[in-house]
Amino acid sequence: MATNWAGNIAFRAARLHTPGSVARLREIVAAGQAIRALGTGHSFNAIADTHGDLVSVAGLPRTVEVDPAAATVTVGAGLRFAEFTGAVHEAGLALHNLGSLPHISVAGACSTGTHGSGTANGTLASAVRALEIVTADGELRWIARGDADFPGAVIALGALGVVTRLTLGLVPAYEIRQWVYEGLPYERLREGFDAILSAAYSVSVFTDWRPGATAQVWLKRRTGDPGDPGDGPAPESWHGAVPAEGPRHPVPGEDGATCTRQSGVPGPWHERLPHFRAEYVPSSGDELQSEYFVAREDGPAAFDALTRIAERIAPVLQIGEIRTIAADDLWLSPAYGRATVAFHFTWIPDTGAVTPVLAAIEDALAPFDARPHWGKLFVMGHERLRELYDHYADFEALTAKLDPRGVFRNDLVDRYFPGTG
């Protein structure tokens, strides 16, 4: 792979390895001087880049071991979510949530703080119960919840080693009905901000931030939950919005047939929680992405702050999305210690045009201690990031402990964690 999925990052690695076994991976790591792990390439910054050896985990054993008694599944790090969620469902179990794309690798998603939506739903990484990792000396180590290093080892940006397997906690299987509503007036969204975002198991609000625009809302309700209309029709009006007349795509003008089933047709969790169907490529990759996370109670004020700079955002935006995430205890999680609202931006593929807008967004959201998504574009420096994470220094210490030679460092890690170099 010469570039990431979006094509905005050209990898500089001298060599690309795709080991077929953990034993071979351990040999590569033990002999290496500069190594970064590569998942499916869905990050938009240089988090996976290196001048040394790039190691794809796609060739590692494709483990899928469901343990019904423990309500866990242990999976190979390179597996995409779509490649194992069906087996989990067949066992009568489920993950608590999924991201927008079922095409991303489990290790890459968990290591960068990727998430879905829902006020009671944590990041994808919050499901991790244990992980197997090859550390800088080539040793294989399991780190499990309860271990002192665990809170810093799950969302670790690839800075501690190469993850080979993860054990994820599961819940009983469930079904989801998904509805899309259109024409939500901005004033109604602002007035009912928290109520709208907490109205279903998972809620996504899409907007292009243009003055006078309306929003589109995707409601994903578990069957039998309060508010589920069963097999009957959805309400004809909801906060001033109306049901979509056919399948919709988040980006106006794109084909809704590539998206998961809508119009309230019930289906298993893994076929409804993502926005996009596993059998379709969700888009061409001609985009950039950024995302910022604020405390849930600051969501309305942060929305107001972004509305005030909408004239800067809209010209370079394809679509924006607003979601919620439950608090967790993982040191570098964007939802660490606080219930969270996330403001996501899918940009046009023009880094020069987007970069000054990122600075404007970060200035607007600074009063709310907005944390950026580690795998997407942002411009804030390490001094500001250090202020946003209580365990920043603890993570630096953990990095120095597990990678004293700096094998897994790269320019991005050096820039944001200079104290560990």
C-alpha cells in the first residue's frame, strides 16, 4: 500500500511486511529499528507512517473465537468488523456498538479511539477486555483489564507495539430498526439538542453547516425499546422533521443503496448500526476527515460556536455529523472521564483549504476543551493536548517502559509525545 485509503498520506516506509504468523512478526520487530503497524489505512494523518518498516497485520491468523460462557470474542487484529460480527451474532451475542464503517480493522479502530453513537455506548475500544501485543524486544505479552498498564495500552496509537489479537466483551444479540428523518430545522435541533441526540440507542445528526440549512437524523432503535413503534409506521413528524421517502446517504446526492437498511425494517445489530453496508465501498476515498469531542453538557454551546463560524466551514465541507459517546477510563480516549458529544467533519480533498478551517474550529471549541480524533486531521500542538488528558504523562511513561528503544515512534508520536523521545 503506497498511500492510506484517502490518498492524502504517501507512506515513506523503506519496506512493507505482511507476516503470516505471529512468530514471523516477532522476528521482524526484534530486528527492527523503526516500525509502525498498518491496519486498513482509514486514518487521515501520518499516524501509521514510518521511514523504516511498515507492518501490515492483514496476514496474521484470522482468529474468531467466541466464548459464550464468558460473553467474549477473541479476534485477530487485522480482521475488519464485517469479517467477524456475523459469527458473533450467530452465537446469540453482539458488540455494544459499531462504527459507521464495517470495513475498518478492529485493532486500528480501537487504537485510535474510533466510535459509533449513543449516550450509553462507549468507544469501540471500551469493549476491549484484553489484548495481545508484540513489544519492542519481540516478546509477546497479554495485557488484560485489571492490569496496571491496561488503561494506557488500548488506545495507544501504535506507540507500544503491534497488536496481534484482542478479546472483546459482548452483550446478548439484539435487533435494530433504523429510520432517517429529513428537514430538521436548526432552531429545533438547538432547542432540543440533548433530547434529540439521546432519542434512540444510536443517533446521528448530519448537517452541512450552511446558513438556513436543515439537518438529517438517523435513528437506530433496538426493537422493544421505548419509542420503538414496532411494525407500525414511524411518526409523520419528529421535532419538525419528516421521514425520508427512500434510502438515504449521509452525503447529499450519493446513492442511498450503499447504506444500511432504513425505513424501520428490523435487522440484526451488525447490519444496522453501521451507516454503510459491508458489501459496498462506502465512498471513493476522495475526502479528508476531522473530529472534535466535547463534554456532553457543553454540546449545545459548542454547536452555537460552530454555527458562528459556519461560513468558514461550509465551503470546504462535504458533510458534518454529530454523535454521542459514553465516558470511559482509557487514558487517551477522546471520551475519557466525560460523557461526550462528537462533531465530525468530512472535508473536500484539499489539505491547503481545510487546514486554516481546522485552526478556526479549534479556536471556537477551545473553551470546551475539545479533544481531536487521534486518527484524523487536527492542528493543535502537544502543549494543548497535554492539558486535555489527565494521564498524558502516564502514557509517556508507559511508552518509555514498553518501548525504551523507540522502535514504534514516528514523526507523529515525536510531535505529540516529545517527552518520550
